[in-house]
Amino acid sequence: MKIHSKKIARYSIALFVIFSLNFIIPRLMPGDPITNLLGEDYVMTEESLQELREKMGLDESLPIQYLNYWNGVFRFDFGYSYHFKGPVSSIILSRMKWTLMLLIPSILFSAILGSLMGSLSGQKSSSNSFKALTLIELAFYSTPTFFLSLIFLYIFSFKLGLFPIKGFYYSGGIFDILHHFFLPISIMTIFLTSRNYMIMRGSVIQEKSKLYVVYAKAKGLSDRQVLFKHIFKNASLPLLTLLALDFGFILSGALFIEIIFSMNGMGNLIYEALLSRDYPVLYGSFMIISIMAVLANAFVDFLYGIIDPRISDSI
Amino acid sequence: MEILEIQDLNVKFTTPIGEVYAVNNASFTLNTNETLALVGETGCGKSVIANTIMRLLPQNAEISGNIFYKGNNLLKISDREMEKTRQQEIAIIFQNPTLSLNPLYKIGDQISEPLFVHKKISKKEAFNKTTKLLKTMGFQNPSKSYEMYPHQLSGGMNQRVILSISLTLNPSIIIADEPTKGLDNELVKDIVEEFKTVNKINNSSLLLITHDLSLARELSDRIIIMYSGDIVEITKTESFFKNPLHPYSKILLNSLPERGFNPPKGNSPSMVNIPKGCKFHPRCPHKKKICSEKIPPIYSIDGGNVRCYLFQ
């Protein structure tokens, strides 16, 4: 597998632009950049502000500031949050693990479930039971996740008392974690599955009318073999793109679920930072999300090239 | 000896614009080691016959009649038995070789696929058999070609890949559905040679479906002429080109470049509003009153069969 220098250059440029924007935006905003970097709920005297300005290098010329900024980026230093009272990078890291624990299983389960059910349903698209399944999935797909979360909380936690109502802030034993994560992961899985199901079903319906599918059948393959040896691989390409987007949205996307289940994840962090106008945390989160999105896209690009030889040949 | 016998085959499609009678009362036989050409204009039902034999028609097709292959009625056997019959007994080649291949798999793997589906065979054996086939079909460097993908090969090369696939299990019948459609003259010549090679090494019967009379003349022993879902003439290829029986056959032959390039007058009838009686009567120079009232039966005359009242 060749690694294409063109592609690497493209992704590096994307990251460079994103990081530079992150430097420019707080300095372009009206007013003193120090307020933009401190957050608006933090008030201090003019003397300590000046002291801080010197400490943060804001009295230097812009090119020097820019170089210092890159120096910080490479040392994984995204500044200090006066609201959360800690370095931004360690705040984000400690919050990220909860979001990852919620989203990675959900994305994996929903990818498997959605693509399997979707492809079976796409192949037998005229069968009534699959039509009914499509209707159910459509209902889940069009229900907002926070609404689904509230219903699940009401039924399983409030009425049946099976699961805790609130999230947890300390890691307990493995059983405790599973107990707390069961509902949020289920809801996320149900939601993502319905979307993957729809995409996969449509993609299989489109693929199955192609001549190579008829020819595979003419070679003596059974319907199952035609589906899983031929159609599945070709039809899964659009889904793969979506999964990359999911990983990009990994750190912000579960916002509603995190709020409802009071989980200490990235979604909640961004929410709190927004409410208190804690810009350093917002910039830091923005950067992490961009890096994730770019990496996920690069990864899927690479996978695409492996799955579809036409793509790696055309670059 | 006959290997495939088709009796009173009718295929009807129910579509939103009405019922389409694609094939009506078709009966013919295919003999062992014979090449039989099924010739007609686009839309006359030739390909429908091919797909009916393979049981590859869509759900909205209504089929009646019998298709006997080695004594078994292909229209009655179970799906599982039909899967075993496909490719092992009867292989089909579609008109577009590049679209017939899955773009995401190496051509070698696509050639060896039937071996794994139908037989218990080791990877090494399958690889050897595949490269041998590729070599016979004219690939200079078979083990390198094995690794290629369909988009890296020309249409003509993919055609040879498809022919290799049809040969993997030495089927008794190969059905070729318009193998030369959209190809230029040079490539048609190549295909004629390739089919001759296939015939030499496989010794199977070939049902050649084409609108190309010169290809039929080059390859076939007998010829069937279809017009708008009806078989109008079945005869030996040699005598067909000397002395065609049906008025439509005569007009068709006159459309050949070497005979003056005279296209048939009028259009072939629409598949929904078919003329009553003999379907060719609106265009026929010899039409009689009875032609527009009743479909003529098939008459036998000097070894040929023709559906026309002129031979009553």
C-alpha cells in the first residue's frame, strides 16, 4: 500500500489552516484579546491583567506570538482555563475518556447492526416484514435523541428502577460502569443503527440491480452468498464515509445524551464552557475535534483505497 | 442428441403500462455440441429466453411451459438445485463483460469463484486452474493478470475473463447473450476466434443470442429467427443464408451490407399493442386476409420450420 505524499500534504495543510484560524480568531475579535483568552466571567484588576498579559506573551508582536503559539501546540499546551482552573489539555483529556466510552461501543454496535439489517432488508425490499422494520427504523431515526433518552429514563429508570437516573463522576468497578452506561449506549446505538440501516438499505437496493449481481447469481451463488460476497462490500462504501463523520463528531455529538444523563463528557464540557464563555476550553475542544475529524477522514481515505482499487488507482 | 428442450414457453411481464408478452409458444431444441443462433431485432424476446433458462428473470415475470435439461424440468426444480445447475451445467455470458464483473475483486478471484462455490478445491488448485484458463484465453502473463482488477483491463480483455469464467466447470451448455453488441469489427473477429477456442477445449453446446447475422453465420449450425416474441423460422444456417423461408427472414437478410443494406420498412411492433394474427403482417409484402386474423402454426418444409401461411 503506497502512502501518497499528495494526500499527506492535503491533510497537513488542512490542519495548518485550522490551527492558524484558532490563533487568529481570538485576536481578531473586538476588544482586548486577553478578555477573549480569559473568559468573560473572570474579573481582575488592571495590574494583574498587565502581569498576565506579559506572562501569556500578549505584549509581544503578532509574528512572535504566532511562533509561541505553535511552540505551545507542539507541546500540547492549549492554554489555561481560569473557569475550570486547570490547563486546557488535561481538562479535555480527562473528559474525553467518558465520551469515548459512550461513543466507541455505540458506533461499533450500530455499524454492525445497521449494515446487517439494512443489507438483508435491501435485498428483500419487497417483503412485508422488512417493510415493517423500515417503518420502525424510520420512527427511531426521526425521533430526537433527547426525547428518546427521556422516554427511556422514564420507563427503565423511573418506573422500573433498573438503571440509575443520573450519571456518575468517578470510575467505579466494571459492573458499575456498565450499569451506568447501559442506557446512554443503547440510545446512541438505536439512533445510529436506524441511520446506518437507512443508508445501507438504500445502497443495497441501488447495487442489487447491477449486472455483476445478476452475473454472480448466474455463477450459482445463493442469494445469501450474492449478498455477502458481492453486494455487501460494494454497498458499504457510503456507510464508511458516514462512520468517519461519526468519529469527527465523537467529541461534541453526544451533547444531549450527556446533558440528560449528566455525564462528564466532552459534550457537557463544551456546553459549560459556552455558558461561562470560557474561550480557551472552547478553542481547545475545537482543535481536538478538528484533529479527530481530519484523522478519521484520512483513515477512511486509506480504507477506501484498500476496499475499492479504482480509487487508489485514480489518484 | 438433444440436451435442452424448450416446449411451449410463454413469458409475460406485468408492468405499469400493461402486460407485455415477451415470448409466445416458443419450442425448440438444442443438441449436444451444437451451436444454435437465436437471432432477432432488439426487444424481440431473445434475451428473455436466455434469462428464463437460467431462471434469472425478475419477480414480475409469469412463465409457463417446460424447459427440459437432461430430463429435468428447469422450471420445476428447487432453487437449491437450480443454483447447482447454474455455471456447473449451464453458464451464461452477458452482453457487457465489464459490467458483469464486480469492480472490487481481482479478476483471478472472480474466475476461481465458481470453483469454490461448487466444488471442494484447495486454493492452490484453484489458482493453477485459473492461470491455466487465463493462458488459454490469450493472457500472456497469467499470474500477473490474476491480480488485475476489471477497470484495469479493456472491454475485450474482460470479455475473455468472462469466457474463462464460463469454462471453469466445463458446463454442457454456454449461453452467450449478445456477446458482440457495441463492439467494433476487429473485436468481433477476436470473439469469433475465442468462441472457436472455447468450443475446441470445452466441447459444449452454445446458444448464441445475437442480432448480428454475420456472427450467426460464422459460428452457428442452426439458426432461429424471432420476431416480436414469436419464433418465425428454425432452419440450418447454411440453408438459411441460401434460401430463407419466412418473409421477415428475407427482409432481414437483405439488410446485410453485402446484400444492399436495405433496412426493413416500418417499425417492429410495440410490445404492448401487438398486432392480431401474424405479428409481421403489417410489414409483410405477401400478406393475405388470414394473416391478420390468426397466428399461423409452424409448418415443416425441407428440414426447416417456418411460421407462415405461404407454406400451408
